[in-house]
Amino acid sequence: MKKVREKTDVALFVAGVFKMAILHLTAFLLFITNYLRFNHISTFIANKNIQSAASPSPVVLPDDLITKIFSFLPVKSLLRFRCLSKYWKTLISRPDFVKLHLQRSGTRNPLFILITHRVKHVPEDSLYGSDEECEHSVVPYPIRSLLDNPSFTLFDDPYYHVRDKGCSDIVGSCNGLILLAGCFLDSWNGNQDDNYWLRVWNPATRTTSQTFGYFNDFSNSPSQEFGFAFGCDNSTGIYKVVTSRVCSYEGTTEVRVLNLGSDVWRNIESFPVIPLHLEFGGLSIYGSVYLCGTLNWMAINHMDSYFWYSRDHKDITVEQFVIVSLNFGTETYNLYPMPHGFDEVPPREPMVGLLGGCLCFSYSYKETDFVIWKMKKFGVEDSWFQFLKISYQQLQIDHNFSVDWRKEYFELVPLLLSEDGDTLVLKSNEENQAILYNWRHNRVQRTKVIVSRTITDNSTSDHVFWKDAKDFVESLVPIF
């Protein structure tokens, strides 16, 4: 184990040295290129003035070398370089370069998105005495910085405010693009008419689309759950929005898809199985995760209608649990069974997520441990392996499972994984901050992230939605 660890440390050190060398080489090439350009122009003018027959040959760097170097640079640097020459602007805007840069973005400086929530209590003459104004912010943040310093102040930047972009909710992200949604609720004659619209935002390039995808949800039944999801068809590069309505007690679903660049919602095949996490709330679909051109979520097979898990889970078996996967290319579904080691129905719904670029599946085991499985190769059922089995004692979680309602309420969610795979970021619904657990050294820390306020007053509260923290990459992917 020690030798493996040493090899990992050496690999990380070499990778860091290589990245620094790339940055220094880029700066040097910029200097040389601009010098040669200026020197060539000056020489050309001088030779023209003296009517010289000989003309100097400009030194040109190979295109493939420039492309490779640029593909390792952050978006901010590339946006600056794009302003220096028409050639570089054309190169950086080419679809093949955007794709290459995206492929290397996740390894350059892994990020995640921190979603903050600000609530301002506004005095009002009502039964409750006040009303609330809510504001979300979406802030990309380096995972390395979080692990190096889990206690920090997140300063408010108005650019990341969702409301300023004419929206109220965050649906999800894909390849550096974030899908935002706005909603207007209109009640008439006892009915509720919900009107939605969407916008796509690239925080790295600071571009935002026009509003599109106007959608009217006229259902007024509390048993109907509605949500959006966002992803990309990898075979064509077309980004798509999925919307669904689930009538939980009837066990029926309605699913529609919208291609970005089009304003037409198309009906597709209904969900083969009713999703498990209907009570998640918000506008994202049922605790789903995007991976490899697919949308994935938990479900229980052979159930006629939605049920309250904590009350009825004794009537189901482990064989009924499945992961439903919607392919954005074919717009069809696959069902993946759970790993063979999943042999006991947990007290709380199991969850799907992403860790280290792999689909994962997690749950509470025998009220003493937390278990995480990873699918090493997506879509291959035999590639499931047990990644971690952690006792709650190791995580310094003092949870009283002897009380039934607390047993059913308690939830632990794996959020992120460090580059070396040693440190896991988790969130318990009984704590405000996140948990950092280094399983190799059995070391536990709690974060202490404070959201700054521009104006401090007793009517405003700020906090981080740790449960919504997701991997994120900066990209040059254009707004359609």
C-alpha cells in the first residue's frame, strides 16, 4: 500500500511540474511570437524603403504545437489570447479545438459548483407577519482549494446571481454550461397555471442565451411532480432539455424533449419505472445525474404507483431496485440492476451520484455503516465494485438510530472525490457544513464556509446548499 501511495504522489508531482512547464512555455511562446511578428514587420518596412530584393522569412510555430499548448490553458487566458490575433481567435473558436479543450479541462484544475442561498425576510401585513425573498448564486470553486483550506469566506459576486439573469432555479450543468429556469405561478378559478422558461449560461465565457423553451404546466394536482434535466447527445453534440410530469398515485408519466436551438417540445416514450425520489423538490428531475450522454436515477421496479418509502419499504425486495438510464441520443431507456453485494433493503432510499467520473450508488447499511458502490465501466453490470464501507463512528456522526423517525429521516450524500481518490466530500442532512473524509489516513474534517454579505442585517440569512455541490468544468462551449 505504501508503494502504491508513493507512486501516486510521484505521478501527481510530475503532473504538476508538467502543467507549470506548459504555462511557462506558453508565456515564452507568446513573447517570441509577438517579438517575431514585430521584428518581421519592422524588417519588411525597412527592406521596402530601400527597395531590397531579399525579404526575410517569418518564423512560424507549428499549428499542432500551438493547439496542444492552448488546449491546456484556462478559459480566461484563452479569451485574452483570442483578442491578440485573428488567427488565434479562429483557432480557439474552432469546434474541434473546443472539444479538445473540454476533454482536458477536467484534469487541469477540477472544479465544483457551490450553490448559495440568501433569504431576506420582508415585513408584510399577513397572517405570518413577513414574506421571504430568495436569491441563489452559482459559484465555480476549485476542489483542491476546498481540500487545502476547508474554512474560508465565499465573497459575494453579483455576476453569479441567478435572479439577475431573469431566472429563479438551477436545473443542472453539462460540459461547462448551466441550465437555468424561471417560473411564474398564476392562480385562476382555483387552478394553478405554472409558466416556465429556460436560459443557458456559460460562467467561464460570461455568455448567457436568450430565454427559450417556454412551457406551460397547467396541472393543479398535488400528486403530480414536475421537473427538468439537462444533458448532451455525445453522438451529435446536440444539447437537450428533458421535462417530465409524474402523476404519482396513478403511476403515469409524460416526458418531453427540447433540442437547444429549436423551440419545439417533442413527446418521447414514458418512464418505464416511476422514479424513487419524487419528494426532492425544486425543478431538477428526481435526484438524477448526467453521465456519458445519459440521465440516470433510482427507481423501484414492479410498483404500480408511488409510495412513501419510509412507511412501505418492508414490502419490497432488493431485486426490485434499478437504475433507470435515459440515452440522450436514442431517447430510449436502459435498466441496470444493483450490484450482487446489495443484499439488504436500507432504511432510507439509496441514491445515485457521480464520484471520480463514475456512476455510484450509496446507502445506509445495518444502521452502522455507509456503503458506496462504483460502476467502473458505465453500462457494464459486472463492473460494479464496492468502493467504500465507512462506519458512522469513523465519520464522527453520532446518530441515534433507535428512534424510528430519525432512522428514516437521516441522509448522507457523497458529493465529490479528490483527484487522488483519497478524500471524499459528503453531506449529512443533520449538519450545515460538509464532511471531508480521507479514507486512506482515516482523517475527518468539517468545512466552515461562510457566505459574505454586502449589507449585514438581521433580516437576511446566507448559507451553502452543500447537497447540490456537483463536479464542474470550465469550457469554451458556445451558447447556441
